[in-house]
Amino acid sequence: MVNLSPETSKLPNEKESIFTTMSHLAAKNDAIDLSQGFPNFKTDDLLKELVSKAMKEGFNQYAPMAGVMELREEIAKKIENLYGRKYDPETEITVTNGATQAIYSAITAFVHKGDEIIVFKPAYDSYEPTIKLSGGIPVLIHLHGEDFKINWKEVKEKINSRTRMVIINTPHNPSGTVLRKEDMLQLERLLKDTNIILLSDEVYEHLIFDGHQHQSAALFPDLASRAIICSSFGKTFHNTGWKTGYCIAPADLMKEIRLVHQSVVFCINHPVQKAFAEYLKNPEHYIQISKFYEAKRNLFLKLIENSKFKGTPSAGTYFQILNYSSITKENDMDFAKRLISEHKIATIPVSVFNIDKKDNKQLRFCFAKTDDTLRKAAEIMNRI
């Protein structure tokens, strides 16, 4: 038997993911689950038929390491149509096992022991563990105020000769905010004439509301020259369980990412790639998604407008941050657990994403649910 000590662990301070914890409690208590970010409605029947068709046509063995070429070509067309930048499907696009694997491969490919990586908090919980596994040092900068703004002066002060990478996420999980053009221009000015790599997590690029435009790193020449952009089909097309995403980057960066990619997973589900390649040929399949989710957000907020939960409408993603301070002074973790056990509704406490688990009395609600689910959840919330 191997005896493990705390010194043996590469991640001694990491705990079970909050998503695992809250989803488990939701199932155990038969609660409405607005915690983990997955839709509870069906994937488009056409897309499922395309997967089945690909299986029947024999695409059941290993796919090419970098992804099915037809799919990479369609991704390139999508990016050029939306953001006006050309990427070479042969050398600059890789299909990954979800965006999380793309992020892992990108960080692992470039972060060495002692490198510093700027992370904006609250942040998706895979960034920091991956940085630490590579011996890197997360440099944490908290987003300011209820609108989660970046203080670019603070960013400038944190950048030094050891800064290897900056990670941004827009639209932003968990806050639902988006970076504006001026934010991206500020970032471009800060990184110009440096060797700093930008990792841009854009998995919610098609879920953006109120007339805002997604400010992809691909839109800004100097950022694009240093950017690894990660995206997700699962978030866009309601099939997170298919774990299919992609990353794009200049060829010299992508070459290194693929060395990690082939060692971690080698290749991705073949018939699913064939299906997405066909599905992307109709741009309406991703262009109309923002209106669909904006309607979900509007319905959810309308249903709870008389409740004691308050918040600024989400500008993107399928998450809504709500403040509960007029209900209780409990910390957000305790209140979230009590919501499950006593009221049968599951959410995510935002403190888990913050520096030092700072508690601002906020919960994250996922509104990627059927209208019936949202109505049932709202009935509960209005009674609290």
C-alpha cells in the first residue's frame, strides 16, 4: 500500500469541485438544479441525426489528431465571417475534448516553473489548478464592483519579466458580464512589445445580450498574434455531455499545444465531429442562440422581479448573479446549502470563485433551463 502525505499531492489545497458538491446535494434532495451550467432541454434533433448518420457511415475509429479537416474548415469560415480574421485549418485550429481540455493543453504547453499567470477573479475553477500543476504562480486580480470591472492600472502594475500569460474570459463565468472594446484595446496596449501569451476563454461567445457585440481576441491584431482562443460547441448547442470544443492560435503556438493535446487525448469523438462539421454550414444555428438565451434570461428575471433576490441583468453566458443580502446574513455557502435542503433549489455560491473566498452575499443561477423549470424555481424564490 502506498502511503500518501500532504507533501505528496500536487494540489494539496484543492477540494472537490463546487459543481460536483452542489449537483450531488441537488440530486440527493430532489431539488431544482440551477447550479451546474448545463441545459435541461433537448439538443436539436437534426444534430443528433447527423451524429447517428456519421456512425452508420462508419466514422467510428480514431479521427485525425488535430480534428476532422471538414470541421476545422467550417470553424475557420465561422471565425472569418464573425471576426474578419483568417486562420489556417491545417496549422492553427485544433478540435479538443471540450474547452477545458483546450485550456489545460494551452497552459501546460507554455507555463514553466516560476512563471506568473494573471488570472481575474472570480474565475472558472480550472485555471488555477492547471497553472499550479505546471509549476506556475497564479497572480490574482479581483474584478471590481457589482459590474465586475477590470482595473487596468492594477493589471499594469502586476505585469513584470516573469509574466508568462494573461487569462481572460468573456462573456464571463460566473458574473455574466462582457469585456467591451475599450477593455480589449487597453489589454492590447499593455501586452504590445512583450512576449506574454493571451489565453482567451470565449466559450460563451454566442450567448451575448442587449445588442452587445462579442469582443473576441481575434478582432484585435496584436492580441490575435499572441492569443490562444478557446471555445465550446457544448455551450452553444445544448450538448455539454458531448465534450467537444476547439482552440485557435497562430501556428507557432498551436504547434506546441498539439504536442500536449496528442499526449493527453490524441483525438476527439469522430462521429460528433462529422456532425458538427455539417451543422456549422448553416450559420443560423449559432447566430440565433443569443436571442434564445436572452429570452430565457428575461423570463427568469421577470418571474422573480417581486422576490428579495436582486441583481443586474446578465450581459452574456447563461448565468445570472443575484444578491440575497435582504434575505439573510448567512454566508453564501451555508445559504446555498440551506436553499437545497429546505427549499429544494440548487445554486452556486459565488465566494468559491473569489480571492480568499470573499463573501459578497451572491449566488449564481443557471437559466439554461426549460420555461417550466424556471417557473417552478421562481415560485420557490418568490416565497423565500
